[in-house]
Amino acid sequence: MNELKLGLLGLGTVGGGVLTLLERNGEAIASRAGTTIRVVAAAVRDAGKARPGADTVRLSTRIETVIDDPDVDVVVELMGGTDAARDAVERAIRAGKPVVTANKALIALHGRELFALAKEHGTTVSYEAAVAGGIPLIKALREGLTANRIHSIAGIINGTCNYILTEMSQTGAAFDAVLAEAQRLGYAEADPTFDVGGIDAAHKLTILASIAFGIPLSFDQVKTDGIESVTAEDLAYARELGYRIKPLAIARRQEKGVELRVHPTLVPERDLLANVNGVLNAVVVRADAASPTGYFGPGAGAEATASAVLADVVDLARRGTDAQMPALGQSADLVDSPRPLPIEEAVSAHYLRLRVADTPGVLNAISGALAEHGISIEAIVQKELPPPVSTTTVIILTQPVPERVAAAACAQIEALPAVSDSVHRIRVEHFDE
Amino acid sequence: MNELKLGLLGLGTVGGGVLTLLERNGEAIASRAGTTIRVVAAAVRDAGKARPGADTVRLSTRIETVIDDPDVDVVVELMGGTDAARDAVERAIRAGKPVVTANKALIALHGRELFALAKEHGTTVSYEAAVAGGIPLIKALREGLTANRIHSIAGIINGTCNYILTEMSQTGAAFDAVLAEAQRLGYAEADPTFDVGGIDAAHKLTILASIAFGIPLSFDQVKTDGIESVTAEDLAYARELGYRIKPLAIARRQEKGVELRVHPTLVPERDLLANVNGVLNAVVVRADAASPTGYFGPGAGAEATASAVLADVVDLARRGTDAQMPALGQSADLVDSPRPLPIEEAVSAHYLRLRVADTPGVLNAISGALAEHGISIEAIVQKELPPPVSTTTVIILTQPVPERVAAAACAQIEALPAVSDSVHRIRVEHFDE
């Protein structure tokens, strides 16, 4: 039996998962791949560190040494970041070596150039592990649903955010407290900005939307709101109204183009996505033929991510790099490829939370402002606060309207004398309608 | 751009779906496949029938004419059944033509010979549409999860059964009434035996288990119980106890081998599978690395099934037939391939429903019989019936025990003088434990 030899760039959590999986399931994987798969070299920061399970792996602190190693057939990029990782992947491609990566930022930001370079050099860049960890979602979208016209993708694709909102919702704790707990448990990074700010999910959505709609990788076009502004109060009010607040990434085709957005979202409590809790990921795809289809599973973790990395490696073993599998699912430019829409043109219902003076006529003034912008009200609830507070909280659910209309109406409401503070606004989606 | 030309054997529901999808999405599919895909010929029963959308398709009542047509590159078998379909697929393979089929019975019963013949003739047989309709489940299991050691597959893979049990549970109606309604709505065949008897699900489970566990296609080893024996009473009692009854197909690795079984099953109401209703299919895979992963979507229907057929066709266009993709995911025999277990060795908890005389000591006699077989009781509920009935119904939930132990205990209970009728038994599964 042949052997396919891997060189890992990085031997941290995911790299360790790859070694563990090959150690435990190597024989079965070989029988499936038709080839023994072995890690022969790895680039690490500290070559002196003890690494159980890596005895037969040649360690080097120089990335180039691993890439250029004539023994290395496939380069597995697990460094993260976009600068050094990009250089490394380009070097591997120029050496004609196929690359497997788990790096969503790299693909979202530089995928276009990397895929073109790989094509030029007759090799490939695979990235199943970059989106939704252990869920074979890239394959489902690019291959399984290839005969469909996709209408929308909506998913929870950041486990950190889902964990935080789930905990806040279930315990009533505040964002900061739950974030600290998540960091202690290893569910959030020391610097959580990329996760809680929605950047990580936006990288992933960029990739999914490109495959689904045949549009270029358009990270810059994704509207990204973090979950930091969601309060325990919002989660409780949402629940009262029959909703949950979930961290969603949404790519939706509408008449004018494709909406691309990542933000906390109210979804009806019966919706599948409302019931995906903790660090689990889940994505629902609506299309014209096979619809809806849904995919859920672990979006992160050493072995779940390694499972996706090795799925790409086995694909290479089975098919080689000469198969005509276009990296983003498009062999040729799509004739009627839709354009990514600016957020102002996105259409959503909205949850509005306002602090208002407890005076007669205030609800009427607010509903008047909404009516002036043609916004219908689905529900309006006034929450009395205990004395001596002289303001009350008003919660409004609107019907769907374009983003710019909602923003203009909120600005008008904020200008009302009875309204203190700014209007707190969260988008609401009903996918089944 | 090249063209890949299809010959359809059968132009009924799914064949019509293939034509519709190619008509509607053909341009996008071509840009993804790198090849225009076109149906050039079809074998039909009645060549004179008007067929909208099939104007450019050469119709023939002779299957051989389509297979042998030098213009046909790929044969798409949509005839159903196993005899004529087998002959047709063999003929196509001998002509060196790749075959795409939606025929689960054909693969479950004759897959082994067909895959071997295809290999011999340097071609392939693809069958994504054979299991779970529009859900790209074969691909997920064979490719996406290929680095995993699978522990279990549990799923709702027969939409007819799920529709019937969902309706019975929600309306309280009896099996016969709901079946008649399902037939009227087109959710059940005129002869529903294959669906309600579990045979259809057993065909699909046979295929999934072979991929997941590296075992031969073992349809004969699948224990198959239909849903006909589930009463509205059972559904109501299950609900009272915090369960739902779902039509599950289960393949589970245990110490001694792999359990293969299709039967109505009590699952806790919080389980994902308990909440998949109507004709939807859903499958949850538990494994050692990426786990759990779940897949849901439409398990049948013209366009959902056509979506899967065309996914296979696009795979052929992208990769050709020379790629080393083993049909059931195994390139070589698995060294430690587990053996399919007889049902007697399967381990489940059980729901027992008994009709007993309303006399002192009867519960004690029953619990004594269970204790004698080492069966622990999870719950026991006595349901008084209104006078003049002098018997009561007893519901028991047991802890998990091997099937043969449960069967022996039930036989002993049935021999008790106070017990009229046979013990009505339904298996109970807790997948998260």
C-alpha cells in the first residue's frame, strides 16, 4: 500500500488531534483511503517541548523546512493568522504540493488568489475544517446540493457566541460574567474579539455564501454585529415573546442580490436553530429542490476539526489533485451571479427596546413614528419598573422592513422628548414563512 | 464546454424531477460541473404519453435501447424493483457506462455484485439518492466522516412512517385511519407494506451500516419491526412518560458486534429525533471524533430526490469514473470489521404494555418475573379503566437489557394467570447517555 505523507504547519490543538486520530484510527483510515496516511514532519515554535505521540515526526522551527521537505506530499496549514500562513500556503502551492487548511480567515480574505495560484500550479487548497469544524458542510454545499438554487443559509457557526447566549439565557447572568466563565472553560479565547464581535462567523459566512451563490469571496460586504450588546433583559423579553436570541450568520438571496450578515437574532422558539444550544453549530440551507436541509455538530475542538482535516486528506488520497473539483464549487463564472447587498438593503423584522418617560401619549408618539415610515407593529409591550423609577421600558416587534427604513424610524424615535437613551435594536427572522 | 449526456431508465416522479431541475437550474449546474448536463434518452412504459419538458428526449419503451444508445454517457436507473433494474444496471456496467441510481433495494440486496462488476469494467455505480432523499448523507458518511470510528447511526429514514406516527400522536387517530389519509395525500403507496413494515428503512440502514462499520451489505441481518402495532394508546402513554414514539433505524456498535434494527422506538422528548415530525428525515451519527453530527431534510419527493441524483452526476462530471472512490467507502477489507449481531444480542430498554386482572398482588407478580431475569424497572404505571371493565392496563419502562432477556421475561409474564393477552413491547433508546 502506498503512503501519503503529511507535513503539519503547527502542532497545537488541531495538529495534536490529527496525530491522535491517525494513531487511533489509522488502520481504518488507510483501508478507506486506499493509502496509509502518516505525519512525517511538523513546524513548531519550540522543538524541545515533549510531544507525546509525535516521536516519529521530524520537528522543525522553520516552516520552510517542512514545506520543502521532499518527503512531504501534503502540507497541512494549522498556524492560523493570515500573513505568515499566506506565505506558507503560497510556498507549498509553488512547490506543487496540495494544501489542506483549517484557516477560515485565510480563505475568506485571500482564497481567491490562493485558489488561482493553486490552479496555475496544478494543485489544490482544501478547507473543510475552516467552517463548522467537524460538520461536513463544505462538502454538502459544494457537492451534495450542487443541483440546487440556494435561497438562504442561516446558521450558528460560532460556538463561543452560542455558548455565551445560551448560558445568559438559561441563568440570567450578564455578558461579562458568562464570557469570563467561557474563558475559564476554554470555550473563549483570552482575546475574544474575533468570536464575540462576529468576525470569525463572518469569515465562515463569506466562504459559505461564495459557494452557495456563486459570488466572489466578499468578507468586506458582510455586515457584522457582535453579541456584546445583548443583555440578560433582552434574552428574558425575547423568551416572554416566544423567541430565543441566537448568534446567526445569514446569507439570503432576495430580489436585488444577496444579504450577508452576522448578528444576534430573535428566532421563534419552535425554530430548529432556537434549540441548538451550548457550543454546538448548526446550519439550515433553504433551496429550490432539496429543502430545507440541516446540518449540526461540533464546530470546534481538537478531534472534530482534525476529522475535517483528515476528510480533506482522504479526498486527496482517493482522487488526487487532478480532479476537476472547483475550490468554491464554480468551474465557470455564473452568468446571473447575484451581487452582495449593502446592509441598508437587507430586510428584517426588528425587536426594539426603548427607555421612555412614563407619560401619557408616549406609546402613541412612538407608534406614530413607526407608521410614518410604513413600519407595521407585530407586538408592543410596556414594562413598568418599580418606583422610584419614573421611566418604563417599551418592547416593540415590527414586521419586516428594509434596514435603512428601520434605522431612520429609530432615529426619529430617539429624537422624541420622552425617549431617553438610544433605541436598542435586534433583528428578528422567521425562516419558515 | 463539453456535454454529459444522460439516459434515464424510467420517467416517473424522480425522472420528471431531473428534467425539471435541469430545465430550471441547468445553466448554474453547468457552471458548477464544468460540463453541460442533458437528458438525451429515456425508457418509458408508454412512449405515446404527453410529457411536458421532454420534447428533446428520445423516448423508447425498450430499456436496452437507452442503455446501448451510443449517445448516452451515464445511465440513470429510476425503475425501482430489483430484477429488471439489476439486469439493466449490469448491462450498463458491461457497456462501461457509469450508473446513477436511486434504488435502495437494488443496492442493499445486490450492491456487492454490482460494485464488483463495475470495478471490473472500470466504471462506477453511485447511489446518493437511495438513502434519505435530498440529504447528502452518503457523502457525509463515506467522505466527510471518513476519519472517524462510528459508534452509532440512528435515524428517521422513512417519511411515510414518520408522517403516520406524527399524525397519530398529534390527533389521537388510529393507525388505519391515518394510513388511509396518508395514501390520499400521496405520502403512502397504495401497497404500503414496504414502508410501514420497515423494509424500506431496512434497505437504507443496510447501506448506511456497511459504509459506517465496514461490514458487508447485510440486509438479512436487519431486525425489522413495522409500525402497525403501535396504537394511539401507546403514543399517549409514551407522551405522559416524557417520550415520543418514532420510527427509527439504528445501527450501533457494541462490544460483540453491530446491532442492526428498524422498529418503532420511544425516545425522550428532548432528543432531537423526537422533534422531527411529518415526512422529514433525520439521522444522527455518533463517533469518536466529530460527534454527534446530525443531518435532516426531505427524504423523498421528486425534486429532492432529483437533487441527489444530479449531485452524483455532477460528481461524475467533476471527477470522472477513474477516481478511487470506493462505492461503500472501503478500499480494502477492514481488519477488525465487526460482525452484524442477531437481534437477540441487541441491548435496549423496553416499554411494556399489559392487560391484567385488577386483583391484589398482580403488580408484585409482574415485577417479580422481571427481577428474576435481572431486569430493573425504571417506571411502572397502572391505568384504571372505567367500570364495568375488570382489567387494568399496566405500563412498565425497564432499564436496558439484551433482547433475549426481555423476550424471556415477557414470556414468563404472559404465563401469569392474571395477565390476559400478550405483552405489547416497544424498544426505548436514550442516545445521549
